[in-house]
Amino acid sequence: MNIRSCLYLAIVLSAGSALAINGPLQDAQGTRNLGMGAANIANTEDSTAVINNPAAMFNQDGGMVDIGIGLCFPSPRFENAYNAQNGAPLICALPSFSIMSAKIFDDLKFGAGLFPAGGLATEYRLYNPLYGNQVYESNLAFLKAVAGVAYKINDKLSIGANAGVGYQAMRLSMPYELHDGAMKGAVMGADMQLYGIAPLYSVGVIYKPINDVRLGLVYNGKINVGLDGTASVDATALGAGTGKYDAKTDFSWPQSAGIGVSWKANDKWTFAADTEWFDWSDAFDALNVKFSNGNSSALPSGVTDKFPLEWKDQYVVRLGVENALSKVFHLRAGVSYGNSPVPDSTVIPIFVTITEWSGTLGCSLLLSETVSLDVSYLYSPKSKQSVGTSLVGSEYDGSSSSVSINQIGLALNVKF
């Protein structure tokens, strides 16, 4: 079993296919929210509000600390003319930490947190017609560190905002077919390791038209991360040996906007629903890859390429329910659906972020007046996409990729 952890000091996140249904983005932060189908825009009632919807920090008057971890078990599979294999078994660990103040002057709250916001991880040993048995591997980590503020305008209306930085680490290793320039159509083995940081922000609103109903709005700005690093290439099938380059690309995470509602029907039942739009068509049209300062005289000193993605916009719907069975034990359940943003023509085995449906369960156990334990479980059944003619490389023509996901979450919530 290959175990990979996204501990923030290690900066290795194995999440991607494992991140519910927003492409390589984490669908929601917080174990409680995940148990309710990730319906979080109006419903968040813990300190993860600082990232889900900063205005929702006023859904609770007191201060809180949340420490959580998610363990994700993706099950990918790839088939083409040369291969029919399952991906290597991975355990993806997703730790998070957040804190939220109590009310200050009755109308201000502050929060901060560290969150695994997105990523992907897949590993195969596949046969390539030019290079024989090869490693096909992806590791992409996107971590957010944010601080937020919420302002309570009156008893019905709160607004909030957060800002921070995102850190991204990405490794892609696979035979790479060039799409532009004099070497168009040539295939080289490539192992790219890239890193970058970028600013980020989001804004939100919570409105209570009546005491038991909350409406939420949230907007997350587009994040443009400039990635720099190195690339090792293997061009032995071209008779050009091996080499190393400086590597660079621009990677964008999409803007998104969503609306949610939460209804506390009575002392026992709470219902929540969200719908959210992700602008993948703008963010993931293509990756502009640049190799420079090559060290091999048999290879060009520099190579530029436009790696095709051509993703579509995604629309996600989330539904959740909570039942307070007693004062110390709550049960949750939910379901979510989002169309796959990946067109068939650019699906590849190491970027198989195509899940659509997810079902979730969750519970909370009150351990004391101020401490509770939250547990969640998510299952995404197998989603499969088949390729006719691939825009990425001819080896993917006629291929298929599929993935299913199991994920469990644990969190400790402490009130103060």
C-alpha cells in the first residue's frame, strides 16, 4: 500500500480524484458539512466558515477550533490498446485546521485556517509503444492559508470576506507528446516538478428572512499560480538521449459562485441545499508549458508547448439533512451531483477528475459541553469516460478511464 500524506510541512497532497466532484477542487471544507452532502454555503456552523462562506461565521456566536483529517481511497482504472490496469492503491491524507473568534463588539468576528483546497494523485505502470513500460504519475497539491472577517449588519444580514495565499506543488511524469512547434508530434518521457504561490480571496453573505431560514451567497475569485521548477526528459526513442530543463507554466484555479439555503424545521431536523458554478472553461483551456536552459546538445535548448485541456463549466447541486437524535448525538446524510468538466478528448489516466455523483453520511458525538467529535463518509460510484480521438496524445485514442472514491473524515470541534 502506497501511503501519501499532505502534511503541510511535507507538502505532498494526494487528493485529486479523491476530492468529491469539483474537478481537482475539494468540494467543501469541514467534516460536518461533508456529512450533509457538502452543502455548506448557508449551513456551515463551525470555524470552517472562514473558507466556505466567511459571513457564516455569525451562524454561531462563540469561538471555535476545528482540527480535522480526511482519508481518501480513490480507485482509478485505465484501458487502451496496450493496457488494462488499475491505478496503484493510494491513501490520501487531508489534514486541516481552523479557528474562529467569538463575537467582538457584537458585530465582528475573525477567523483563520489552513486547508487542503485541491489536488490530484494517480500512479500507473503502463506500456507505451515507444518507450516500453513507463511510470505514469501525477501529484498535485493546492493548499490555502486564509484569514477572514465577518461583519453583522443587523440580526438578519451578515457579510464576510477572506484573503490569503495558495501554495501549489505539482509533479507530472509520463510520455509527453508535443503539440506545437518544430517537434510537433514527437514523444518524450517527461518528469516535471513545479512549485508556486498566489494570492486568493472570497466574499460571502448570509441573510435570514425568518428565524429558522438562512440564505447564503459566496464568490471565490480566480487564482492564477505561476509555477516554476525543473523537467527531466527522455528522448531516447528519438535518438536524442536525455536532458534537463528549467520548466515553467501558468496554472489557474477557477472563479466560482454559489447560493445556498439552510432550514431548521424544528429542534430535530435541519435541511440544506446548495448550487454552485465553476468557471473551468476559462481556467482550464490549456497549459502553456515552457522548457528552457536545456543541458543536452542533442536536444533543443528550449521547448514551448500548449497542453490541451478544453474543460467545460461545471454546475454542482448539493442536498443535506441532519437529525438530532439526542442532545449528544446527531446523524447526517446527503447527496451531490456535478457534471464532469473534462471532455472525452482530453481525459488521460493521471488526470481522471471525472466523478459526478456522491453520497455521504455523518454524525457528531458531544463529548462534553465544549468538545465534540465529527465523523463523515463519502462514496462516489464509478464514473467512466471513453476517448475517441485524443487531443493529448495518440496513445490515448480509443482509451477509457474510470474512477470511484471512498473517503472518511474525522474532526475535533472545541468551543470557547
